[in-house]
Amino acid sequence: MEHLTDNFGRQISYLRLAVTDRCNLRCQYCMPAHGIAIVDRKELLTFKEMYRITRVLSELGVNKVRLTGGEPFVRKDFDKFLEMLSFNDLLDEINITTNGALIAKHISKLEALKINTVNLSIDSLNKENFAKITRRDVFDEVYKTLELLEKSSIELKLNAVVQSGANTHELIDFIELTKHKKLAVRFIEEMPFNGIGQREMKDTWNYDKILKHINAHYEQVIPIQSHKSSTSKNFKIQGYQGSFGIIPAFTRTICNDCNRIRITATGLFKNCLFDEGVFNVRDFIRNGASNDDLKALFLSIVKEKPQNGFVAEANRKRNKTVSESMSTIGG
Ligand code: SAM
Ligand code: SF4
């Protein structure tokens, strides 16, 4: 089997696929209050196109897919797409990132389809604060999803974007959740992907500051060995059932072992979160490309994967400053 390998010897094995640019929430760090300009439905990849792209990539060594968005569960028939995708025997893992507000009723189906991991985004454990951050009053639904997932066969990770002054007083509450719950909390450095650009912040809560804050609270924070391409550096508190990790998304210290590519909901191929997109796969398919054409394309464009996120950002031509919403990129 031919493998996707970039010019730095990194093997690409993980696809992040955004299934929609639409979302039912309006998280402050992701988009403005009025939302973002969504594209016409016809511009979105169809599920058939997504299945085909994934199949071709899996024949080139991609064995994990993360489905994200926007909010994947707002797309009609997303559960049927999961069913379709589960027929791809070359995939070892299908994972989902979701805000969890709409998924309680789907959990048994996700278990039946052997979804490996759900990353549930929850930025506050306080109902009022959650509503302030997400601009929607759905904390109860999201927390219900958390509890159902924790009891299910699906591995549960919580994503919390660390936002200076908005939820930094809750970091320890999140870790305390891992005392009796077998889940992994992951604190994500905030990036300027919010539809506007860098937000005014009192303090910069980067990896070091987050870890220092946690170390000051606990006597023993134990590092855990993570797998090579892990996006997070992971730890646990002695005696706690779960664990926590920090994702240096903005300080970008994890690029050396990156095994990821992204495809946005409109079919834009991205080698790096910080690049502007290198090729539109949707147009290529709609202009009649064969699977062999697609393979040749993927093998050649991963060669352009920049060494790290700083190089990707410096290479941007159209919009020099990072400001697009994470909801259109697929987080
Ligand atoms: N709607 C789903 C959700 O919220 O989980 C999936 C899409 S969302 C864009 C994927 C992840 O990106 C979420 O965990 C979210 O918290 C994270 N994210 C969004 N904007 C971000 C930003 N500006 N900086 C860091 N992470 C961000
Ligand atoms: Fe929607 Fe997820 Fe962005 Fe929040 S982070 S606005 S839930 S896409």
C-alpha cells in the first residue's frame, strides 16, 4: 500500500473531516454573536463525496477519522453517514467532536456502531457561566450527554478551551471531575479562530501557565506517557480515576509528530490548522476526477505539509492574520 508521507518523514494517518459549517451554539471563542456567514447547502460536500474521499485516503494509510464541524449532529442524517462510514473496514477508529447538546438520543446507536471516542466540548461546569460562554442555555442537555457517555462503552474526552477570566477559575473543578469519573479532560489553549481575530485578554493562559496553576493546587501531578502523535500532554492526580491533558494548540509544540490532515465542509484540503487550505477536493471530484486521480492528488499535496504551524501561518497569502472561525475549519 502506498502511504501518505510528507517531506519531513511524517506519515499521515488521521483525517479530521468537518461535516458541516452550521452550529446550534455561538461559543465566544469560535464565532461572533450573530454567527458566521454559512455557505449554500450545494457547496457542502455530500455524504457520498465524504465517504469516497475517506475511502481513498484510507487506501493510502489513513486509519482514523474524526468527524467534526460546525456541530456534526445538526447535519440531517449524520447518524446515517456514521453507519455508512462504519462499513469502511480500513478504518480502525471513528471519533466525533461534538458540543453534545443534541446527542443524548443517539448514544446507543454510537455504541452499536463502535464509535471509539467522543470529544465533548464543555467549557464550564456552571450553568450560568456555560450559557455566557456558549451564548445558549443548553448546559443541562450537555451535562446529561456527559453522564450518559461516561456510562457507555465509548471513550470520553472533555474539551475545555481555556479562556482568560471566563473559565480559568474552574480548571480545578474540571480536574476534580476526574476523581470519580473515568474520563479525560483536555484543556485547550485558545486560538484566534473566532471569525474576528485575537480577543483582548487580561492574561495569556498558555500551556505553561495552565500547568503551573494546576501544580500549585495539587501535591502530586503525575505525567502520563502519551502516544507519539497525541495532541495533548497528559497527566493524572494520584488516586483519581480519570486524567487530564493540555493541548498546546496555539504555542504549537506538538507539530513534529503531527499525523493529521483536515478537510473542511466545503471540501478544502488543509495540511495544517494554520494554513489557508491548499486544494478544493470537492471541485476536483465534481469535475470528474477518478479515484486514481484523487490518490495522486493526495500523495502530492501532503508533500507540501509545512514543518509546523508557525511556517503554515507565515505562508498565508490571502488572509495574513488568522481569524476564520473554527466552525468553518473543523476543529
Ligand atoms: N461543535 C463541535 C464542538 O464544539 O465540539 C465541533 C466543532 S468545534 C470547532 C471543535 C473544537 O474546537 C471544540 O472543542 C472547540 O472548543 C474548539 N475550538 C473552537 N474554537 C476554538 C478556538 N478559537 N481556540 C481553541 N479551540 C477552539
Ligand atoms: Fe459551535 Fe463548536 Fe464553535 Fe461552539 S466550538 S460555536 S459548539 S462549532
